[in-house]
Amino acid sequence: MSDGSYIASELARVSAAFARPTLTLLHQRQAPVVITIFRAAFGRDNKPIATARLHTQVEEHLAVFRRDPDADVPTGSGRDLCQRWMRGQWLVRSLDESGEEVYALTSHAQQALELVKNLTRDRATLSEHRIATILTTVRRFNSEANPDRSSRVGILNAEIARLTAERDRLVDGAELVGATEDFMLEGYTELMSLVSALPSDFARVEERFATIRSEILAAFRAEDRPAGEVIDDYLARADALMTATHEGRAFEGAFALLRDDATVTQLREDLGDLLDHPLSEGLLGEADRAELRGTVRLVRDGLDRVLSQRSRVTATLKEYIVSHDVARDRELEQTLRQVESELMTWMATTGPRASIDLPLLPARVSVEHLRERFHDPADDRLPDPITAPDPDDAPRLTLEQLKAQGGPQLTVLRGRLDEARAQLVPVGSMGSFFGGLEPSLRRPVEILGLLHLAAELGWLEQEAEPEGQGEAYAAVRPDGSLRTFDVPRTPVPDPDLPPDLPPVEDQP
């Protein structure tokens, strides 16, 4: 390859790298503000945040940034900025298990955050620990990948001999060489770098499954391929995702790790020993210690999100398979076959230039009325027979209780009214007369009885009071409670006039 073509290909690769959302995020003018908001809102775990909550947090952070005259703060509300960041492929919006809309960082944004985080740390220089790590990794890689059987056996024998010699030396009481501060710092830095890269790796696998899900839905809606072919394609792509990509292999390895309880326990114990090291207090801050301590939980959360996304893809396939109308497909196929048969018959009796006018859509059927209800045999069924209650089950009531629940006692009221008028003492009004009766005759229904008597006597038409004037009737219910009624005032005529009370029968 000539120098010119090599430079041109390198320029194309670099240009493609700069076009990726990770570098477009870091390359923009307002990148420090955006990265700071992402780090403050999502943290290291990239836990999904409700949409309304993130909108509010973004506006609060922007209000703080605007106090700094040197800060380049983006314009717009929190919702507008989140929409803009979604278009930049730095945020993704989805539904959580409860059906609420949430935001999450994409793998591109997490990769940018990780790069900035590494730059904010003290960069480790060349050290013995780094060289030893490289040598150990290369040696282990060669022992697992070397195709020569004898070479693999030789490597394993050498490693066993080295470990045996070191064990015997420590058992014999030899001096225990402690790790230096530089060695520990380099080890902690490399370990945190490896752990910090896990969320973005899991996010890339999650995004791959989300992409596959959207493509499957599009293929189902298009109906240009059989459903079985779409499902076979998904299974092949899911298998390739787990075996042929770096993210998929990392996911499978992490999944295998968490299925082995002994390995998880060993990982927790090793991390605990490293954090309990005497030099860890001066080399690690609280944030770094919390990050290392939560490594297992970080891996579990990433696995749960990936499995949830994969379950959504599986649920999409299941829903389509269950709800797919096979009968409709068969009817369509039969219709097309009939059309093809009629077309062949028509072509056999016509020439090559013959034509026929066919409407694109069938004519609409004009129906004046369609029955909305049809005969239901259940409507002709007789109702269930009424069962007569047992008289013995009826509650026992006394005569006084029955009277208390009955209508007005017109005969008694008439007699009391006659007695009051016979004494030639002015009664005044029906309200005053009602207030002087005993409680058994002051039930609310007795008010209607008095008004009934007054109407028959013609007292409601004589000496009409001004409109709106009334008087209070203090009634007593059978249970002893009091109730006051406001009734239009009905005056009682002068007792010197001859009484004219027609007979009135008690109403039940």
C-alpha cells in the first residue's frame, strides 16, 4: 500500500471515529457542563431516572452553572436539553418494569464519562507492577491458547513449580516481602479502570438487544418475510451477539461468574483484603473504596438490565406468535389463489392485448338497517321463583312500635285540637299547638297530620301570612332524636268562632 492510500485510509478511519457519539459529546463546546450533569445525575451505576425528575435536576444544575460567568451553559429547559441529548445518542428513554418512562445513559455517553474520569485521576507511570501484569496476562493467554500440547504442559509445569517454590518458602518462615506504595497505587488504578469499564460494556450489549427488538418489530410489521424466518434470524443474531462480539463474550463471562457462588465469594474476599490493606487508607478515597466495594453489585445490576432487555425481545416474539392470526393468512392465501385461477381462465379465452376495467376497491354495500340485537334463548327463561319468607323469622314488634312507624294520628290530633279550642283560649298558630303536645304526638309525620286538618278546615286560605314567614316545629323521632322543621305559619282562628270540624278517618 502506498503512503498516499495509507494516509487516506487512516483519515477515513479517524473521521469515522470522530463521528461516533462518544467523540461528538467530548468535542462540543459545552462538553464540560454536559459531562458534569451526567456524572452528578446518574453516578457510576447509571441507574435509570424518571423523565420528570431528570428534567428538574438538569434545570437545577443549570441554575448553579449560570452563576459562573466563565461557564458555557446550554440554553433551553431541562426537557429540551434531554430531547437534544437523545438525538445526540447520549441518552435513551424507555419504560421500566412499572411502566414509567425513564432516562438512561447510552454506552457512548458512559464511554465518554469513563474517559474523562481516567483523565481526572493521577496517571500511573511505568512500574514493575504494570510490566508484571502484562507478563502474567501474556503467559496466561498463551497457556490457554497455545495449540501445542507439549508447550501447554510445559507452561503449566513451570507455573506449578514457581507457585510450589513460593509456597514452600513462606511455609519455611522466609521473609514476607511487602508491597510498596507505588506497586499498590498502580494496582488500584488498573483495577478501578477495569471495573469502571463494565457499565459501558453492559450498556452496549443492552443497546444491541434494543436494536434487534426494533428491527424485529419492523420486520413483523412489514410482513415481507415469513414469521419463522424472522425468528430464525433473531436466534442467529442473538447467538452471534453472545459469541462473536467483545461485549457479548464479556456478558457471558460475567453471567458465568455470577452463577458460580464460590467465584463470587472469592471475589468479595479478595476485594475485602485489598481494601483492608494498610496502605489503602492513604491511596484510596471514600469514592474509590465505595466503587471497588460495589463491584459485584455493579456486575449484577448490569446483568439484570441486559437480561431484562433480552426478555423484552423474547416477549415481542411471543406476543407476535400468540396473537398472529393464522386464519386470516389462510383466507388471504385462498383469495389470491382464486384470483390467480380466474386470471388464468380469462387469459385462456382472450388475446394478449385484451384489457378489463377493475375497481381498485370493492363497491360499498348499501344497507338501510342492520340488526343490533339477536334472539338470545336466555331472555325467554323464567325468573327464579320467589320464596316466601318464614313468618317465624319476622321480627316481633309491639303495638306501640307499629304505631310509632305509622302515619299521623289524625283522630287523636283532632281531639286535642277540639279540646284546645273548647277552652276558649287563643292557641295562636299550629306551631304553638304542636309544641304543647306530648312527645308521642310530636313525630315528624304528625306535622303533616296537622297541616291536613288545617287544610280541611280552610285555615290555610284564611288570614294568609306574608310570604316567606314561617315557624319552627320541634319534632321528636321514635328513637328519641330531635329534628326541627321550618313550616309556613298557619294561624288558628279565634276560639269564639263555632268549630266546624268534619269527621276525618285515620290513615294507615
